[in-house]
Amino acid sequence: MADALTDELRRILLSRLDGYERLITDILGGLDESRAGLRSALGLVATYPDAVRDAFHKTWESQPTVRRLQTERFLKHVNRVVEKVDDFVLRAVEAEVPPALTAAAERACDELLSGTRIAVVTVGRPDHFGTVIGSLEDILFSNLTAEGADVQRTPSMALLQVPRLTGASSTWRPVLLGHEVAHLATRERPTLERFTTPEAFEEEADTVALPEGVDGDVKVSTLSEWRTAWIEELICDAYSIHRFGPAALAAFGSFLHAASAHGHTQTHPPSWLRLQAMVSWLEDTDVPAVMEPLITPWRDLEGRIDELPDEWARLLTQDVSGQTTEIMAAVKDWDVKGWDPAAAAANVARVAARVEHGLPTTRSEQAEVLDDADILNGGWVAIHRGTRYPVSDLVNYSLNVTEFLSQWEAATDPADVRTEPELHPDPPLTDIAGAALSSTGIRRRLEQGPDRGLVITPLMDLSIGAASVDLRLGNKFVLFRSNRIEAFNPLEKVPEARAIQAYTQKRWGQPFVLHPNELVLAHVLEYLKMPGDLSAQVLTRSSYGRLGLVTATATFIEPNYKGSLTLELVNLSEVPMSLTPGQRIAQLVLQQLDGDIVEDPASARKYHCPTGPEFSKVHTDRDNERLRRMRNRWRDRPGIQPS
């Protein structure tokens, strides 16, 4: 009977491994190449079933007297790993994280950590940012190597998690790229060793009451561990302030209150203590006046040690609150890139002002690519001032394009640099309705500034032709899925167009393959603001048209338009076409109107400041309801069969 049970446990274990292997293989097969970090992580996970089988069979043969015990041990190991992998890896498959955020996480790791890390950013609970401390290899293969299993070695990974709903929002980036990445740094650096437990703390710790269920025999060591955890959290908070300045405080305050994370735990100090510390660190710097609104809401945050309900929490709070100066000093000793308030003031004011005009910002007044901290601080300033424009989208666009510009400049060879031809004075231009603007007219409209003139950003070298502006392919796409519904009816409120469309984003440098006769929605890299007296048309560059590529089926651009233009790409050739984001694939031809169209701020556009291709909103057309009534009357006629 015992042997039969052991054999059944063995069958259960091997069957569970087979099922898990099929699941991972299926997921990998359908995963887009743009999600390189996740593919790498799942590739390592895919080796786990074989490693378990290998170790299990060796143990089964070498220890026949304890087979049942060992089989139960392997089952527990598999269950524990499956739960951990599901929490931190498989959730990334369900909710896609923008590749730009993953790329930013890898850059943050490069700034702070030794060696190269592959970032895997996943989506977790709505109230939780998280970091896996330890390698994915350790999670998967701990205790298996001792059994003689062959284990695949991979590059180091940084496993990070953002909250569901708004965790990938650009405004909360300092939490992920500052605080969470700093957790990994505390494992590489001896920073925590500077904060040894003082004798006075140990003496008092021996007298306080611990929560129910905690072993009171190891009271001092337990409270010392909790103290270390609290100090680690404050170290990570300090790094986020050091790296991102007031934007880190604004992001943390927003997140902690949105998640109702006000209280304390054995691993986290109370939120008021953390925010008070962040305010004090900022007040030790010369914060520019433009960023003061990011600090003001948190200056008066109330919190008192004697109001904490737990005696042990009062002891910890009293101890760590006296360590904040030393904590920031320890972070500065890391000698890594930090936020520079003096250099940031002008850039932050520029970003905020342009967001209030519905415009992104990628370069400073000196034409230098902006730092992400300046963009994030400018975005938060715009939020506090209040604006009708989508701040998070504009900030995300700015961060995405500055990543492209940084890579573009890094890939530039001196031989590639060519200058625009010198302009010769021309006679004054006359406003001739219907006339296309020449290169001189385009430049003059660009020089008029965002209030009255034309805005095209970023405007790359040699983009302006004799009577047009070259536009580059962006890195976001909307694909069509023909098998999701029987037919799409624009008059139906449900399903929306997204029932037949799917969004994807490529990393810069990664090609997108457009197959013969395939239609996808793409967008241009550039963001446009049209003045009220200009309209425009988008045309395919002839070099691509001769290959069978059509870049626009909706070519007209109205005056006062703001956004990144959507392109309807169609491959009319017989072979797949590989397109790399950043390629010049279209041309913008600008035309003078016979009058100036004044924008009405109260009128809502269907596509408001788009920063990438958007799902069709045809179901919101104003005349749909009337057409539905006409259709329903026709259906109600005698003898008409519903269709």
C-alpha cells in the first residue's frame, strides 16, 4: 500500500511538471520579440521541469528507502516555485508593460548596479510595487543543484513589479526606477552595515511587546531585523529623492495615498514618517521655486510617534527617525548620478509650460536631450497647475522619444553629420490660400513659437525638404485580429473596435514586419501642433511607395491639430517588409488657408493629443444614434430576416 502511494505521488509530480512545461512553451511561442526580458526569464523557467526531473530521478535511484518523503519534498518545491513564478513572471504575460518602461528599468540598473541586468517588469496587485531580492536562478533551482541537477546559467535579471491599474504611469516612475532598483543596490553595497543596532535599542527592545504569533524568545534579534528592514526602505526612499528630486516625493505621496498604504508593517515604516523624511531631504537642497508646489502638500503631513498603536512600532520609529541624515549621506556615498536642482530649474519650467500647451518636450533650450528627471518633474508641475491636456501621455511620449534620440546620437558617426543649407533672404511671403509652403516658409512658421507657429518635435537633421517635411516611423502599432468576432458593426456600442485590434510596442532598433496585404495602424515619431491658418497632407515617400508600401489612407490634417499622426500602413507587395522605427517613411506637405481657424477649448476632439496610434472610436460618432434608429425601423419591417 505504501509503495502504491509513493508511485501515485511520483505520477502526480511528473504529470505536474509535464503540464507546467507545456504551459511555458505555449506562452513563449506566442510572446512578441519586443519583450526580450520576459522571453529570457521564461526561457530560464522553461528549463525548470527538466532540472526537477533530473534531480528527482537521481534521488529516486540513490535513496530508495525514503522515496515517498523525497517525492513530497519535490512536490512542495514545485508548488512553491510555480506560485512565485506566477506572481512575478506569468502576470507579465496577462498585462503587457510598455517596452519603454522595461528599457528605462535596465538603464536604471546600469546606473546603480554592477554588471548588466535584464529587466523583467511585471504587473501585480493594485497597491504594490515590488522587487525580487535574489536571482531567478535561486528561486527556481535552490536545493536542486545539491541533488546533482544540471542548471542553465543566464545573465543576471532584475525582477520588478508595478501595481495594476496605473502602476506603469509615467508620473510614478520614480518609485520603480528609484526606490525599487535601490533595493537591489542594498544587496550589492555594504550600506546597511553602517546602521548597526545600538545597545540602547537592544535593551529597550527586550521590554516591548511583540505582535501575537511572533516568537518572544528572540525578541531582540527579531526587532533588529525589522529595524534593518525599515532602514532599507528609507535608504531606497533617499535614493529616489537623490535621483529624481521633488518628482519622487510627488510620486510616493500620490501612490501611498492612492493605495491607502498609511500604516506600518514589520518591513515598512508608517507613510507619514517616510514622507516627512523625503521633505527634509529636499529642504536640505536649494529646490527651485517652480518645483515648490510638489513639496507643499506634504509639509504639513501629521504623524506622531505616541499615536502609533504598537509599542514595538513606537520604538522603531523613534530609532530610525533619528537616522535620516546619515541615511542620505550613505546614499550620496554611492557616487551615482543625482538630480541637480540648479541645472534642472529651466528645463523643468520648459517642460511644464509646453505640457500646458499640449506639447511634449525632448530637448532643452540648448538643444540637449533632456534628462528623465527633468521631464518627470515638469510633468508633476503641470499636474499641480492643472491642465486640460493628458499629462501622463505627453510625459510618456517625451520619455520614449528622448530614449530614441539618445540611441540615435550614440549611433551617429561624424561622417553622418551634415548641416542644413544656409538660408538666403527671400522677399516677404504672401498668404496665398491653397499654396504649399516652401522650405523657407516652413522654417519661418517653426520659428514663430508654440503660441502662433508650427511645432514639429523632434525635428531631425535634414528633415525639411524643398516643400515638405520628412516624418519618421514611431514604435507603437495597432494590429488587426480577424478571428475575434463574426463581423464588426460600427453602429454597435459593444464590442468596440478593440475587439478586432491589438496594441503592441517595439523597442528602438527592433524591426516590425508588415506582411503582404496586411493593414496595421502606426504613428509618426514626430509630434505636431498645427496653427489655425495651416492644414496639411501626409504622403508616402516615393522610395517606399515604389516598394508597395502605403503609409496613409487618412491624409488630411486639420488646423489646430495636436498629436502624433496615425498612419494606416498597408503592404501591397508580395513579400513581407521589415520596417525599423525611426525610418523616414512619409512626407508632410503644409498648405495655407484663406483664414485663421480659432480653436475652441470647449470642443472635444475625438482623438485628443494622441501620442501613438489609437483604437478606432467610430462607435462614438455623433450621428450613430440616428442611424441606429433607421436601421431598427428597417429590421422591424415584415418579412425582414435579422442579420
